[in-house]
Amino acid sequence: MFLGVGIGYALRKVRGVKVVGTTIQLTIYALLCLLGVTVGANSYLVSHLGDFGGQALLLAVLGLGGSLAATLALSKCFGKGGRK
Amino acid sequence: MKGTLCVIGSFAIGCLAGHLCGTDMGAQDISLIALYALMLQVGISIGSNKGLKDIVASIRPQNLILPVGTIVGTLVFSAAASLVLSRWSVFDCLAVGSGFAYYSLSSILIAQVKEPTVGVQVATELATIALLANIFREMMTLIFAPAISKHLGSKALISAAGVTSMDVLLPSIVRCSGKEMIPLAIVHGIIIDLSVPFFVSLFCSL
């Protein structure tokens, strides 16, 4: 990433460098597709996906909710600290 | 909406391809290369930003509070999951939660550290749940990024992203909250990244 920062800084006046925003999105979609391949190829995981998926979803929602709740609590304690 | 459909569609197509082929076709190796490519592109995006110097100068010590909030909030709520999931102890739930969306590392660590004490089967099950839970966290944050940023603020979006605030979610953070959030998102991601091996190993050994 730091190499990229150097390249980006050197090319900052080149108009074509803005296309990187589009290629970033395409790379993310490719990564998600590859992640799907890993999950889909695991037969044990696929056969128990409903059971494990439900438990994982609960933990994901709580983890996400916890971080959001903490950010809101910080915004109460530190004024503008938790929100832009 | 189009972006959300692309996210879900990409993952679904991958799942179908992996299931039909019965092999991951070296997807994890390719993912690693793609992740490096993503980091390079994110770096180019940051470096080519004409306001880069102003962004670096805008970093404040109080912004370091945000990663602590992310860790405490996630762990407290993850511990609460053990009240519902009777099969897993509070430390198992904490180990899964302390992945902070770092699904690859957290699931591998859980499988390795838990195996000597609970056996291969249980360790693999918990590792699978960790993989899915942290994938879900990343995908939910990707999908709801605009809503989180709009209703709860830019810092809430960075916190929700967990470790991915410095890579996968960084473009969404920039799009929803502006390039001025880049320094905070990267500092947040680095601190959370460093905490994952520590917390996962700690909770797996308790």
C-alpha cells in the first residue's frame, strides 16, 4: 500500500490515475467471488451452512451492533468524538 | 442498490462455482494476490489525492479512542451471544467476535489454537462459524455503509468495518464519508489488525 502511495503521489498530475477508483471496485468484487469459491468448495461447510450460518449471523450482528453502540457512547462522552 | 447487488452477486456466483467444481481452484492463493493488488490500488488512490498533506496533518490523538471503542463494544456484545448459543462458552463467542471482520486469520487461528483442547471437529466448527460471522460482518458493513454513514456518522462506519477499514471497506468509507476520513480509517484498521492475533489466541486459550 505504501508503494502505491508513492506511485500515486508521483502520478497525481496524470489524468488517467483517477480510473483506479473503478478498478478498486472491480477488485473487491473479484475478492468476494473468490471468497465464495472457497466457501462453496467446502462440502462440510455447505452441508451445515444453515446451522452454522444462523449462529454466525447472530455473532456478526452483535459484533457489528456492539461497535456501533460503542461509537455512539463515545460521541456522548466526547462530544463530537464519535460522529463527524 | 446496484453496488449492493454486485456485492451479493459476486459472492453468490463464487459460491456456486466452488460448489459445482468441488474445489477452491486455488482461490485462496489468488485472493492473496488480489488483496495485494487492492492494497496497491488503494495506495495509488491515497497518493494521488491532492489533499494528502492536509489529511496527514488532520490526525489527532483523540482519534485513537475509536479503535478502543470498536474492540470494547464488539467484545461486550459478542460475549452476550453466549446467552443464546448454549453450545459455545463466553470465551468461544469472544474468540469469534475478536476477528473484527478478519475472517481468514481469525478462523485459521481458532482452528489451530482450539484443536489441542477440544479436538478437530469442535475446533473446525467454531472456526467455520468465525469465518462466516466475520464474512457476514464485512458484507453487512459493505451493504449498509451508506446508511451507517448517513444516520450514525463517519466514525461509526469505520468502527463497523473493523479491520477492513484500511483495505476492503476503505473505498466505501471514502465514497460515503469523504477522503478526509482516510487517515483515521487506516490508523483504526492497523490497530485492530494488530489486536486480532492477541485477542483470538487469548480467548481460545481460556
